[in-house]
Amino acid sequence: MDYHHIFGAFSITLQFLCLVPYFAGIFKKMVKPHGFTWLLWGTLSGITLAVQLNEGAGAGAWLSASNLILDLAIAVLAFHFGTFTIARSDWAVLITALLAIPLWLLTDNPLWSVLIVCGINLLGCYPTFRKSWSKPQDEFSMTFLLGGVSALLSIVALDNLHVTNFLYPLVIGISNLSLVTMIWYRRLKVNN
């Protein structure tokens, strides 16, 4: 087994492990995920997975596949256990994300799709950042910390280190770690 497979397996194992307490928190009603954000993240993971498979990402695409499944599962659970308030801007972001697919097909250049997906991911983080700013206790920061580390590890697992393959996991890693930093900061401020 080469190091790509080892890091690919480690990144998805870490992703599953970080979401076990998140799923448990959802069922215990301790975590209230913003469903539309998770729906958007699942959609983006699906687009990224398609690009990565097309670009020969190999084991580096395993995380995108697991994110697709897990993000959509959390979105479904959010209907019952979480927050699913949908603003017009949320729909605009989702529709724009879906437009990355025809853009990729029309231009035959997956980089444009990846750039759009990265930008949309950052916009899609807004509802969770907004909710976490006012209610930092409603999120398990460890989930996002391990998810960020997992995304960065998946870059090491890439068989083909091309910008179309590593840019999205890099953005996920940075955005997750930024969310964790903000949650920890807000918890300190709220508790003082």
C-alpha cells in the first residue's frame, strides 16, 4: 500500500470519527446543524468528486466521496433535529453552485468549476458562521477541527497534485479551521 492510500484512508477515517459525536449530538438535540449549509456542502462535495475523478485524484478523492454521503445525511437530519431556515441568498448560492456543472461541460475546463465551487463553499459557510457567532455552544468545534485536518490530509493522498484536485480540500481545511477559531473565541467572550 503506497502513502496515497494510507493518507486517503486516514483522512476518511478521521472524517468518520469526527462526525460520530456530531451525529450523536444531533440525535441528543445538543447540536442543531443548519440544514441548507449541509445540503450545499454535499452538493459541492459531489461536484468536487466528479472533477477529482476526472482529473485522476485517486485516493485523494475518497474524502470527497465520504463528504458527499455524510453531508447529505446531516442535511436530511437537520429537517427534524436542526435549523433549516432558508433565505433567498441560500437558494442563490445553491443554484450558482449547480451552475458550475454546465460551466465545466461548456468550457471543458474543470478549473472554472473548482473555483466556483470554492467560492460557493465559502459563501455556503455563512449560515453556519452566522449561527455559531450568536450560539457558539450549538456546534461541536471538534468536528470542524478534525474535518479541517482531514481535508488537509486528503491533499497528501492525491495521486495527481493538480490545482483542480487540491484547491477544494484546501479551502475546506482553511474554512473549517477558521470556524473553529471563531467558535472558540466566541465561547470565551460569551463565558466572560
